[in-house]
Amino acid sequence: MNRRTWITGLAASAAGMFAASCAKVSSAPTTLKMLHVAEKWSKTAQGAIIGRHALAPEFTEADISPDFRANGSIDPGDLDYKALLAGRFADWRLVVDGLVESPLSLSLADLRALPARTQITRHDCVEGWSSIGKWTGPRLSALLDQARLKPEAKFIVFHCLDTLDPNTTNPGMAKYYESIDLVDARHEQTILAYDMNGQPLAVPHGAPLRLRVERQLGYKQAKYIGRIEAVASLDHIGGGAGGFWEDRGYEWYAGI
Amino acid sequence: MAAEAVVAPPGAKVMVKRHRLSVRITHWINVIALALLLVSGLQIFNAHPALYWGKAASFANPWLSMTAERYGDKTFGTTFVGGLSFNTTGVLGASKEQGVLVERGFPAWATLPPYRSLTIGRRWHFFFAWVFAVNGLIYLATGLINRHLTREVLPRPKDLATVFKDPHLRLKFSKGPDSARYHQTQRIAYATMVFIVLPLVALTGMTMSPGLNAAFPFLLDIFGGRQSARSIHFICANLIVAFVLIHLLMVLLSEPINQIRAMITGKLAIQPETAP
């Protein structure tokens, strides 16, 4: 072994060790926990700057994306979902329960009979792309008023019908779930959409009902909703972080 | 600064004040923040390695994209830029992860963490975005108060008029009192970074936040939509990398130890002008 190969080998192994330690340090639980404080800073700062009522930008018909992309579950394989789909969701019911005075069970016809809001908004995937679509449905606050939230309710949880992680050891983390606070739940643009671009919601986009919470990223826009639950704390939902992706490391506050 | 007043034997070097404390501290914090923002930013980019102009993505027409294509049992990395395509196998589009060629925008050695993890990339990026923003505001505030920005950085009309006479352009670096001040090209380069590129990278980053879009919708109008903001953010990151490479080259070509020491201790060693 001559000096040159020796030096090259040394440099290569030093680079390799550096890369390996980068990988280790950058993803160590303690490191990630420390970096997590920034989510609190962002949520607090944005909450103060944005305020309760500021609206997400709305667009025109001409801006609607012809190639609106669907992500996450796009064709749920769950047998109960497939049965509901086969019956064109005639047997589907939206359950609203948890910390409410009068739990609800609503059919699609019941939801379509409620006053609806239509909005053309931008959907921002956490991956970086955006698509623009037109959404129609009742405001979430109308349903919460009808069910009458108890004063101890702090979060609204969306339980979905699609299994996105069949391999998880925690059965509460297999199907999709999401949660928002009451500020976003009561926001004017927070609706339960049954129509997209003037047509009933297609399966890839969450038929028969999905959430639109327009000041946050795509993974908050829960699809295939079956049940809405009012809770005081997120500790007992899935892994405790408040959502399917939140339990897998993403931020609960997805305004950034 | 005050170098003329120093009397020293011929050939001897003297130490003169070069960089203020506030500049030195914010400089090194910026080095750490920008380095981590870059590598975590490339990790985030890799989640969707394509860029568009406008409000939304037109998936069929990115102006820049990195993809992997398979022909038979071979994988190729291809980079498309403005209608042209380049075979970038091994670096962009497809590169090796633990010895295997896989589809990824930027290679493992350029991203934090090296393996694919959007969540961890975002954690690092948004933490150091705060560090970068607060540090940058402190730099601007102290720089305005102590006149560092207006007196030492901002190019004067005569700097613009004489920019091509700057010996730095011919890679000639004085070791005399002249090296203890910013030259025309330095003023222009630093001012471009401080007043244009770095604010732009911060503002386009904020424009990608759906939350901040509700508070500052005019930012979307200024940059031409969220996807345009993402493109400008990426271009700014490239400009910062280009600036840093030239900046480091200049340090290496002049007096690297003297220069780096000056950015740490504040004192630069110079050769006083010999008396005629």
C-alpha cells in the first residue's frame, strides 16, 4: 500500500464517518426534540400575525388546475368503504360526537340540505406542489353549533374510512385521522366539501366528504371522513400527536 | 481604518481593526444557519424535485425537474432545464444510496439527513430559518445604528463608476492598508446579498406558507404565486451558493489565515505603507 492510496483511504473513511455521524446526529431523537421548539415559535408568531379571521386567498374559475393531484390514499381498499361506495354512499353517515350536547348522524342528503359555501382555493402539498380547486360544502361551524360543543372541547378530530398504514402495531394509527383547533374549526373557510369543481367528490379526492382547512397544508385536509369527534386533548388519538402524519414526525401546525 | 497613523519598521506587519464584533458574530451564525438551510432545503426539494412558474403546479410543464428513468435494467438520472435535458446520472435525478442507484433529486451527500426524510428536513429548515431571520435582523439593525451598512457596505456612485478598475477582478490583493477596507466589487457583492438576495430568500420562503398567505396576500402578487415563489427561493439558494464559492475562493487567494483570523478576532495584519 503506497502513501497515496493510504491517504485516499483515510480521507474516504473520514468522509464516510463524517457522513454517518451527520446522519446519526441529524436524526437523533434529542436533536429532533430540540428543533421541534421552532414549531411552537412558528405557530405562536403566525397566530399573532394572521389572526382568527384572515382568509386564505381565493382564486377564479380560470385558475382551477386541470391536473389537480391526489395524494395519500387514492383508492381505499377497506371493505366497509368499498361497500359504501358501491351503494353510492346511500348508507354512509357522518357522525358528530365526543364532547357535544347532542350527537349527530347525518346523511349526504342532510349535508346537502344545509347552507353551503363555495370557494376556489389552493391546495399546498407538504411535498412542495400546489393545485387549485373549487370546493362546496357546509361550514364546519354550522355542524358544531348544531351538535352544541361542550365548554371543555378544545380540538376537533376527523376519523377517516381509509387505511393508509396497514402494518402499524398501533391499531389507532392505521386509518387516517387529523385534528384542528377551534380557531380553525370556526374559520369561515373551514368547510366539509362534498363537491369538487362542481361535481360530487371523486374517490381519489376523498369521496364522499373531505375537510378544507385552507390556511394549512394538504395533509390537514382529511379525506373519506366518517366521524367528527370533539375532544379536550389529543393524547388519546392515534399516537398522541394529533394526526396520521403528525404521529410520523410532521408538524401538527401545518401553516408553514 | 487608522492604518496611516501606525509607525513601524519597514517590512514589519501591524495589526489593525478590521471587523466589528457585531459583524463577526452575525457572520459566523449566518455561516451555520445558511449551511444547514441549504442541505435541509435540498432535502425538502427532493420531496418534489420539480419547479414551476405561477400560482399552481402544471405537472406536465416544470421549468426544471430531476427524474430517474429506467431503460431495461439500467437507471438514468435526467435533469430538465428550460426545455433541455441532461444526463446527470450519479448526481441529479438518480444517485447512489448505500451503493444502489435510486431516484432522488439531489444526492445523499448534499442533503440533511442523507437518506430521504421530508419530516427531518423540515425540522432543521424551519428551526434554522428562525435563526437566520433573527440573526439577519440583528445584523441589519446594528449595521444601521453603527453605520456599517451605509458607510462600509453600500456601494457609492464612485464604486459603481470604477468597478472595472478594482484589482480584485484581476485577483490582485494588496497587503497594505488598502486590504483593510471593502473594494468596489466587494461592496457590490455584499450589498447584493444583504439587501437583495438574502431578503428575497426569506420573503419567498414566507410566501410558501399557506398561513402567512392569509396575512400577507400581497406577497403572492409580488412573486407571481406560490409556485413562482418556490422557484425564486430555489434560484436565490443557488445564488447564495455561487456567492459563497467566490467568497471562499477570494479568501483562499488572498491571505486565508490572516482573513479568517480577522473575521474571528477582528484584527487584520497589514504591511504599513513604506515612507517614500
